[in-house]
Amino acid sequence: MTPTPPSDTQVLAYLFAISLAVTLIVYVLRGFTILSFLPGGVLNLLILLSIAIGIAYGVQKTRRY
């Protein structure tokens, strides 16, 4: 018996968690000046990516089938 593929909601949840974790790690490391060479635009892009994936996850989770 083959396993069922993950649903769209589960995939978006994983993507949201990963993007949020990467954003927080970069934000903290940039605050400690370990990643001070990164421009602010990269951090803004990561924040916007996390927000966009979070909105997509919220829409997918509340969608009726």
C-alpha cells in the first residue's frame, strides 16, 4: 500500500514554519552583527515571504472542500 501524498495545507504549513524560522534566525544573527553584511532588503524580503506564505496557509486552512 502506498502512502498518501501530503495535502496542500500540510505543505503550506511546512513552508510557513521553515520560512518563519529562517527569517527569525537571520534577524537574530543580524542583530548580533554576525550577518551584518546582509542588506536590509534581504530581511524585508524574508519577512514579506513569511507573511505571504502565512496568508496563503490561512486561506487554504479555512477553505471548504
